[in-house]
Amino acid sequence: MKAMVMPHPGGPEVLCEQEVPEPTLRGPHDMLIRMHAAGVNPIDTKLRARGTYYPERLPAILGCDGAGVVEKIGESVERFQPGDAVYFCYGGIGGHPGTYAQYAVVSQYHAARMPDTLDFVQAAGVPLALITAWESLFERVSLSKGQSILIQGGTGGVGHLAVQLALHQGAKVCATVGTAEGAAWLRERGAHSILYREQDVVGAVRGVFPDGVDIGLDGVGGEVFAQTCQAVRDYGEVVTLLAPPEGMDWGEARSRNLRISLELMLTPMFKHLEKQLIRQAQILREGARLIEEGKLHIHIHQALPLSEAAHAHRLLESGGIQGKLVLVIDG
């Protein structure tokens, strides 16, 4: 089968198209998926640049997100049949081959039925971003109706889904964006927009919520994490998708009794936590319902052929992507 292979860490140019053996079912609950599309996520570019979680296992096939059709099932698979359209987030961190390929193997417990209202390209952009947003809002913290939240990076892959989930929950949402187009998108959905290049973010937040927001979601990292802490009220909560910056002064956060949570949706895959992997598939089922009801929409910034994976990585690393990048996988 065709696959985009990472022979060693490096720049986007290390990704090369190769013929590799088609994967085989490893256990009775496994399914062979004929891939139609693969999502491209920031974790893909980081693993390509610095090495995977399993540096001794090279070459590697990247890609965590996928959408395709079940082609073959193990003897104990009951949830799906050949011909079913599924989407999932599994593989691609170095241990298990990823989705930048024509075929992938995934357990029935780690996949979900693809939303009927989405095509394969749209569906492939959903899993990692949706699970990250969902876990951040409802499991790292418990966002509830009437609460206020600041979402940093409100039109990014995770951010644009987090905005919609928070609004659906009945929260009061403000989010940072880099463009007037992104600000308009937020306003259309009932969220308050902050143009971070032109406005003082903390001042803008406190202009709407004088005491600060109840919750801050940092999807950017670095100094933006510290900024998010400053925008949250006393005894508020902050969730970050990245590591806090080195040398950060924690004095203010500590004196104001902020609760800090870290979110990494890859942990169950890396640590083989089956209960949590099954829970993530449940989130995909819940997300499919919201998508089919028209309450959650995925924005695809651009779809590119699988052979242009390196270009997709360059685009993602250049910044300014609104929504998701997806690779289209032909037969």
C-alpha cells in the first residue's frame, strides 16, 4: 500500500511516499480500515521534527486522525461490519502505524460510526480536535451553563470546536483570533471576539467580565498560558494543551488560588489505558450526534493529496490555519 513514511526526524521534507506492506489484523477485535482521509494535527509536526514516542521504531507512519470504510473484521467484532464508514483517533505516535496510509488497523472499541452528515474529508478532521476540546471543557474542568470562558486560539482546530461546545453548553464565550474573518465567525455564533494582535487580551476580557472569566482554555502555550491565568477570576480554572513556559512566575496564580489542569488526549494511547481509549470513542459517538443534529460544525481549511503531506506540515507550522488540514487518500 501507499504510505507517507517518516524515516527519521527532521523537517517536512523527510516525509516520503513509499510502498509498504498492508497491515494485518492483530487480534479478534481489530478491523482493517480502507482509509479515505487523514487529519493533520500539530502533534504530527512535533513528532516529525523531534522524534516519536518510540524513537527506536523507525521508519514510522504519522497521523492520528482517520476516516474510512471497514474492509475486514476480526472474529469477535460485533459493533461494525464490512462496508461501515468509521472515524477514529489512534496510532501515529510511533508505536502503532498511523493514518497517512491507504490502510490502517484499529480496534472496534477505539472507533465510532462516522456522522451521516459528513464526508470522509470532514470526518477525518474531527477526532483529535473534538476529543481534546471535550476533555478540556468537561473532564479537566466541568464547564456549565452560565459560566464564562476564554478560549485562546478560537478558530484553530481545537479552538473552533471548543467554542461551539461551550456555546452549546450555555456558557458565555470570548475567544482570541488573529483575523477580522475569524472575529466575524465568532460573532456570528454568539461569542465575543478579541483580536490578539491589536488588543490587550487581559484588558479586553476584563472589559466584558470585570472579575475575570471562570475558566481559561489555553490552546497556544508559552506566554499565552501566563496571559490566560491573568484573565481568569480568583479561584478560577485554567486548562492548557501545552506545557507552561519555563521560568514562569507562579506567584499570582498561587495567591489567587487558580486551579491548573493539563490536557493531553494522547495519554491513553501512549500508556495503553484501555478504559480511557473506550471513553474517547464514546466522545466521538456523542460528537457524531451533535454533528448530525447541526449543533457542531467542522471547518476544513484545506484538503490536500496524501502525497503532499510535507506541504501540509509546512502550512500548519506557518500558522494562521483556521480549522483543520486534511489529507485525501486515493485508492
